[in-house]
Amino acid sequence: MTTEPLEKAYDPRAAEARWYPFWMERGYFHAPTDSDKPPYVIMIPLPNVTGTLHMGHALMVTIQDILIRHRRMKGFNALWMPGTDHAGIATQVVVERELAKEGIKRHELGREQFLERVWAWKEKNGNRILEQLKGLGASLDWPRLRFTMDEVCSRAVLEAFVRLHEEGLLYRGHRLINWCPRCLTALSNEEVEHEDHQGEMWSFAYPLDGGGEIVVATTRPETMLGDTAVAVHPDDERYRDVVGRTITHPFTGHKFEVIADSYVDREFGTGAVKITPAHDFNDFEMALRHDLPKINILTEDARINENGAQFAGQDRIAARAAVKKAIEDKGLYRGRQDHAMAIGVCQRCGTVVEPYLSWQWFVKCRPLAEVAQQAVRAGRTRILPELWKKTWDHWMDNIQDWCISRQLWWGHQIPAWHCQNCREVTVARSAPGACPKCQSTSLRQDEDVLDTWFSSAMWPFSTLRWPDQSTDLRAFYPGAVLETGFDILFFWVARMMMMGLHFMRDVPFADVYLHPMVRDAQGRKMSKSLGNAIDPIDVIEGISRDELIAKTRTYPVPQHKLPQVIDWLKKEYAEGIPASGADGLRFTLAIHAAQVTDVKLSIPRVAGYRAFLNKIWNAARFALMRIGDDVVLPLADVRAQLSVAERWILSRLDHAVEETDRALLEYRFDDAANAIYRFFWSEFCDWYVELCKPTLLADGDSPAKAAVRATLVHVLDTSLRLLHPICPFATEEIWQKLPSLGRYREQGIDSIMIAPYPQADPTLRDAAAEKEIARLIEVVTAVRSLRAEYNVPAGKKIGACVQADDGFAREAMLGFSDEIRKLADLSQLVVERRGETPRESAVGHLEWCDVVVPLAGAIDLDAEQARLRKEIEKTGKELEKLQRKLRNEDFLAKAPPDVVDKDRGRLAELGTIKAKLADTLQRLGG
RNA sequence: GGCCCCGUAACUCAGAGGUAGAGUGGUAGCAUUACAAGCUACGUGCCGUGGGUUCAAAUCCCACCGGGGCUACCA
């Protein structure tokens, strides 16, 4: 009577293909709105429709799916909300590039037709990344899938805009913003990245009207065309006389003054600053204070405009050189210095951004931010790991108004209408029939669209049909946790907090958990241009070395670096990447996901963890082959028949259950993965499976055998459920074959993913059994060590003797003599009091016993003597250290008594061991 | 410039006052009734450096060195 044996090795491909559709068909990912279970909600960080999966996504999905599956099994109505965002700039750029191939420009097509093209592109390509998430096992509630530009979300976005405007928290202003001259749109501060750059500080003199000059310095000489003042510190003696004097611009001829402002740093440069209000944020502020004119000198694409005199029409790079040359020609050049500076570039395209004066829409963030900050301070939302709290506070303390308008076509068009007659701007939920001010019907909708992050900020409630007070909204707001990378703490998390608190009067999530950034084994950011980006799909499915190299060649690696990158790939991936399956990748990521800022992921190590899944597979294979088809009793029915070994493994299992569950509740994914790994491999496979074999493999039936069969199934069933959130596919594949399946089916449970998560059970704890088996393991290991050390050929039968003074210990070892003989490969085992060590024997001294292996003729006297001397020396050193400690009056007086007692006990043990070692050495004639 | 994080075995990392750990790799041996994606055994640590606090420091404090990140207006 045997069950059909499992295949020899675990095949992730088959399991993944089988179970994802199974779960989907049964609707197990779906969280019903009308459930009476408590809700547990995670909103997925919206991938861009243009995006493809990278390791960061893989980590994100792994963590969130672990959380969701764990809570679902624990009885929550777990909703993992899927969606994508429309990624304004990125998507528009992609489609424009596609059009360029056909030789079409966006403006030739017109707004409406262009948007049709973008929608078409989105329908065709926008779900690729979602399909990839399925490959990782993500248990997202697919029927609820939303898109930031769909009707439901768009309605919420417009409503939010109008309400914020009504409340005076959103306004239109003529202000300086960051402008990308290539994307031709405004950017928020967060969309500007700062790159270190070696620039120069270039000095020149402005001649003062009526004689004299004042020397200023700049890193951007071309901006002098827009200068409308020179500022000095009011208390600066050097410039006391020039304040109020006028300057005639050497090129444009306009006149401006030397002003005094305490913002100026007297120590820096000459102590005099040129002021360009239209092209510098600080200068803009100063212009407001002093009511200075703001002269814009740039066109949208960063050319000098008509205000730039003879330089008009030149682009900014050429203009810089030309301005410098012209200044030199006038004899006004006053020197240069190297100057390290950070330069702002567009996050999307890398182009140097310009501060640019224009009409834009802004959200007044300060009042919103204060509420959000207060919520965090009050613990209504926790930011985890805690180290990010400071970063959060720093940003919130310094928050500035948020520029939300973008000069793009792809996005939510701003619900504001400009009167062509009186220029009145009307914000409304739908197009007004006439201008409320002048009744003109000549209205034009604002052409700009909203920042993608504006719509993302509404995500936790826009997806639930806000502003309708829908049942979804009541059921699923607020969420449990927002899990994402720390790089979008401000882009997204902070803004959801602000909007959630404002519109819903409640935080959008109880916890913010920020996961580490995935880097390569050297700690470098994984990026295609570095050539070190590994596609998660290649880890799951495997890829040969040559294919990997070919793929990397298609990445934008700079030509001169390519040979180096290829060499590295050849070395690092000499054998290519073996197929580790989704579970192998997930387990690896989980075990790396400590509460830190970086995960250094060495891809070849993933293969090491796929071995763990195979180990589980094979342990199950063994059990299923040997359990046979007869009915297996539930554990409860065999509790009275459990031997020490069963009681031990069940006690250890309970530790693992408790540890794993707690770790998952505390976002300690590494601890959870480790606890399962250790238990399953080092305890269950290494010891229990071996210990149970004699009983299990014996002929016939017996209560003992029934107990073993029940225990094996119970341990497998429990550990699979324990591991399921981390490795969903393999656990389902195996769990479906266990004899316990029938009992679950009776309760309507036909999948591990809806089975209950294991709970710690104090009645399974058994300290006595743990101690006994720990001793057994020590003895077996000691014998094995001695055998190996003396090169006893494997298979050669020898005897051994355990000498212990403790009667209980002796009794226990006697009881285990069959097990010890088998595991240590001994012909016989003697258990006796500690006494004389026979000659020609190797001895292992444990704290509670000596393990003696007689090795007549086999023993190398010199080697054994040397080994013993080394041991004695080591023990002696430790002994001395302890003695010194215990002689220290302060220690005895101040240390807690239990610490002192512990050290005293240890001193005695070490003393015994050392004496035994010395005795043995003496007997060997040393 | 300010702030934050990290320096522990060859590698990747846990440990956060009380005997320095795991996994991987390495070395040697092994076809032992599930597993060679396996089994058994074995090693190395001035816990970055220098001070301090403490009976006791890898752990707490200070400074420094090295690596990384965030942030900022030094024109």
C-alpha cells in the first residue's frame, strides 16, 4: 500500500502554472465588501503603466503578499488593492517617441487624437507589469483593479481639486517653478534630483553710474541678462556708500539699484550678490521683499528671449559662453574659481532644470502637513522602521507649496475655465455656461493637467469611490499598512497622509513600513545603465550566461564600460542563473529584508534558497511514501502515545510557530524566514525524520507508529501553513497531497491559502523532552566528531561509552541507546558513571558527560595528545577569565545574583572538564 | 553645510550590556532505506580606530577614519 511517490525534485514551473489559476478561479484573492471579518487593507504602490518589473518591485510584492496572505489566513478580510498610475510625463514621452518613428509630432496630431493614441498604447502595453506581478504569486484582488485615469478615480481627483480650491488650499499663482526645458513642463521640487557637479564661480564687475564698480560672482553668467538688483548686507562697511546707487545694465541698458538685505552673506565671495528674480528662488524672494521687477530672459526651451539683447535666440549653453566673452570684451571680467555645486536635473529625462517664472497651480501644503505631522506624533500612523521618522519630520517641517500643474496633455485636465473676455478664472466641477463675472460665454478650459502624484495622493479613497459614501469606503478605509520604498516617502506617502486626513478626516493607514532598497552584491544601485540590473523573471525562470550577456547588451550601458560589465557578468554568472522559481526568489528576498536601508542581493545566493524548497519537497516525499494510504489520525487522537522524539519536535514546532507569527506581525521578515528554515531543516529533517524511521518503517501497525504518522503529517501541515505566506506555490503543491487534506475539505477548505494560520499552543511545549533530545544530539554529534577526527572509515562499526554522573541523564541515554547507535553508526553503546577513561580511547568532554570511543590501534597518539593540549589550553584560558571575574569584589557585590551564580556553575563545569582532559592526556602518556 | 544609516568570519548579514552567532562559500570524508538542489565533520574573528561610562561594552556615550543615503539658497 503506497501512495504514488512524488517526483524526485520540486518543479516550481509546474506548481506555479497550476495554482495561480486555481486561486483566481475560486476567487480567493477577493475581499468581499460585506464580510464580517475585520478588514486588513494594503494599497499597492502604483506601478507606472510604462514600467517593467525590477527587483525593487519583486521585494515590494514579496513583502506585501506575505502580509496579505498571513493576515488572510489569520482570519482577516484581506484586501490587496491593485492598480496602475498613468505616469504623465513618462507615458507621454513613450508615445511621443512612437509617433516620432512615424514622423509625427504631437502638436500636428492635436490634443484629442494624441490622447486617443495614448489610451491605445495603454490598453496594449499598460498591463504588462501586472501580468508580471502574477508570476510572483501576488494575491491581489484583481476584479477591483483601478487606474488613476479611469472614471472612478478621475471623479475623485476633480472633486478634490475643486474642494481644495473652495477651501483656499489651492490657488493659481505667477511664481518661480522648476522647469524642464526638454519635457516643457513644470516639475515639483521632488521631481528635481540634485547631482554633484564641478562648476566655476565666475566674477565680473557692474560699473556704477557716476563712477566706480561693484564686483559680483555667479555660476550662471548668462542670468545677468535678467539682473534687476545687486544686493549687499546692510551692515557691510565696505558697501555703505554704494547702497542706493544705480547701475545701467551693460547689455540691455535697463537701470537697477544696489540694495541692502540681511540675507546676503558678507563672508561669501565679494559680499555683493547679483539678483535675478525670474531665475533664482532666493532672488525671487528678495524681489518680493524689495518690490523688484522680474525679467524673464528664457523661452520655454531654454533659449534667450527678446529680453536678452544681442544674445536673443541663443540656447543657454551658447549664451553663457557668449555673455562671458562679451563681458571680457568690455573689460569687466574679474576672475574665476573652481566651485563644487549641486545641479538640479529632471528626474525623468536628466535635463538640467531652470527656475522659471510662470502661471501655475499650487497646493498650500503647510496646514495639511501640520495635521499629518500631528497624526504621526500622536501615533495614529506609525512610521517604520523608526529611523525614517526623522526624515519625515525634517521634510514636513520644511514643506513648501506643491506645484501641481503640468504642461502635458496626458493626465487629468485642470477643472478651471478662463474667460476669454475678462480673464476671470473659474474652478468648477463641470464647464460653466458663462463667466460668472462678465457673463461671457467665451470660456476655455485650462490646458494644463495635474501632477500624477496628485491623483496618487487620493488613491486610498478614490479607489473606493469617494466622494460617494460607498460601502467599500466604509469597509476598507483606513488601510492597515502602506508598504513601499523610502524613496517615495514624500512623493506619495506624505501626500496620501495629507489628503486622507483632509478629505476623510482620518489617516489613510495605521502603519507605514518602508522597505530597503535592493542593491547588487557590491552595494551598487541596480540599474540598467550600470549593467547590473537583473530581471526578476530571469531569476524565476532561469537564463543562460550567454542570454544574460545578450540581454545586458540591450541595456543603455555606456560603450566604454561595456567590456568591463561583460567580464563581470561572465565571472558572476559563469553558469548563468538557474531557475529558482517564484518561491525561491521570494524566500531569498524575505530572508534579506531586515529593518535596514539596503539589501545587498547576490543573485547566485538565490539558488541556495531554492534548495530549501527542494528539501521541503523531499521531506514530504519521504513522509508520503512511508505513511501509506491508511487513515492518519489527527494529532489530538494520539497525544497519549507520543514518544520523547515526537514531544520534542512538536515542542520545537511550537517555538517556530510562535516566532514566525510574531515576526510577521512586527514586519521582521528575515526572522520569520529564518525561524522556519532553522526548524524545518535543522530540527525536523536532520533529527526528527531520522529518529522516527525505526518506528515508521517497522512492519505492522502499532500505537507508536500511528503516533509517528500523525506527528509527521501534523508537522508537515503546520510548517507548510507557516511558510505559505512566503512561498505560496510550493506549499500549496505539497499541502494538496497531504492526508490531512480530507479533514480540511470537510470544513470547506480546499486550499492552503484559506486554511488557518498556525497558532502557538502552550500544551505542546515540553521542556523535559527538549532537554533529553538536546542531550541525545550532543552525544551523537560528539561521536561523529571523534569518528571524523580519527578518520574512522565510514561504515566501520565501533562501540562507544557515555559516562555521566547525573542518574537521570544516564537513564535517558540508556533509553535512547537504539537511536544513538543508529545515528552515530555504533555497534554498541555503554552508559555508565564518570570514571576512568580506558587507554587507546578518544574522548569528547561535554559539560554533563564524557563520550568515550575506544579506538584500539586506530588512534594516533601524537595527534590526540596535541589535540588535548590545545583543548586544555583553551579551557584554561576561559577558566582563568572566569576566576578573575569571580575574585572581583565589585562584580560579586554589584552584578545581579543570578549572573554570579551562572558564572560559578560554569566555573565548576569548566574545572571538571579541564581535569578530565588533563587526566586523559596523562593516560595517553603525554 | 545640516541630518541619518552602516563598518562583526572569506562573502551576505543577525545579535543591542552578562560564555561572539547563522546562512553561504571553503576544506576533508560519504552512494546512510526522502533529498548530491543531499549527508557528516572541521576553521578563522584586535566585533572599523581611539577615548570614556560600567563590576561587566561588539552592544551605551564622545571623537576620528572609511562606506552609503537624505537634505540645503551659500550667489
